[in-house]
Amino acid sequence: MENQRYRTLSIRAKHLLEGEEGFDVEFKKSLADVSNEDLVAFANSVAGGTILIGIEEYKASGGRQRGRIIGCSIGDKEKIGIINRAESCIPPIEIDVFVENTNHRPFFRIEISSGGNKPYCTSGGTYKTRGDGRKIPLLPSRLLTMFMESESRDFLNRFRSATTELEKRLNEIMVRLEEVHEAVDFVSSDVVDAQSSTDEATSLAEHAASMTEELDASNNALHEKLDALLNHFDIVNPDIAIQQAQVKYLEEIFSDMVKKPKSKRKAG
């Protein structure tokens, strides 16, 4: 809500006073002449309008109606009264309150925008709009149109809000999917590394087995060559010689035991 004071007349006030009452302006002598229906009518109109309080209407030369400044009380009590009337409408009406001509005969200029939550009504449920310089009842067809427009706006607002929230959730899901994808790639990389290590270990084991077989073959070949060499020089294989010596030693011990005479038992 905007509150301003002008010591003389604002350009806006001068312009309005030069014209007649019409669709967008109305003159009121005092605050008591302003009703909630006046506020509702402007809020329900296409372009909104202005109420000048402290202005007397008169007929100028040529028969045209004009506004004459007579002034009114502009205290805080009067301001609050205007604001309370606007806020008591359904839904509340937003207005701007200006004080004009404070150096001479002050009066109020009330600016009422075309409302964004039409239709508006008084606390008693009266619906009005602006006609040609006066407030007129809203016909059922127009009232229904306003309700439909209001519902459409509400639906569009809810739809935009829902789509915005859905878009936000989808973006969050996409981010999460990217994180999961990166995690899968990381795990896959670990699996590939593990598989590579397993393959390398298998290859080493196979190589070790092959080397073992080669060593066994070389060992057997060496023994064969050693035996051939010993036979060629008529040399007994040390392992065999040791075994033969052990057998001969045992045979000699056994032979001595057989040849030794038995001791005679003494006569009793």
C-alpha cells in the first residue's frame, strides 16, 4: 500500500478534475459517501478507477459536469477507515491512498486497480461493476464469466506450480541417475581390473606349471645322462652303491648269527 501527500495538486489529480465522472473516476463529497460497493465496482471493472473524496460535482459552462474541490478531513482515522473498507471486501481489494492539496483544501485520491482475483463482492455478498459514471449490478452471465476466468487462472497457476515442481523432481531424478551411472561405471571398471588381475594370475600359474614340467624333464634327462656316463666308465651309481653296501652289511650280520654255535646247557 502506497501513501503520499501533495502540497498542491498532482498531475493526475489535475487531469481527473478537468474531466467528468465516468467509467474510471467518481467524485465524492465526503468519506461517508464512499461505500464498499464503490470499491468493488472499480475492482471488478476492466480498467479500475479513481475515487476523489472531498470533491463536489457541478455543471460547468456548456452543460458539462466538473469537480470542485471542497476538501475533507485527512487524518489517520479517515485513512484507516478507507483501508478497512477495502480489506473487508471479498477478496480484499488493494488500493493506493494519496492526499492532495494539503496547503489549501486537502482531499483524498483513492486509486483502485482492476483486480486480479475477480469477481469481488462486499462482505454482504453484493457484486457490482462500473457503468457509465455509476456502479451497476453484475449480470449472472458476466458474473459466471468472471468466476470461470478466476477458476481458469487458479487452474493455470496450480498447473504451472505442479509442472515446475515436476520439472524440479525430474531434474533431481536425472542427477541421481547420472550419479548411479557413474557408480556403475566405477564398479564396472573395478570388475574389469579384477578380471584382468585374475587373468594375469592364471597366466602366471600356467607359466609356473610349465616351468615345473620343464625342470622335471630336465632332471630326468640329467639322471639318464648320469647313469649312461657311469655305465660307460663302469662306475657304480653312488646311490646304488650305498644301497648294495647296506644290503651286504646286513647279510654278513645274518650269516654270523647263523654260524655261531649254540651254548650247551650245563648238567644239573
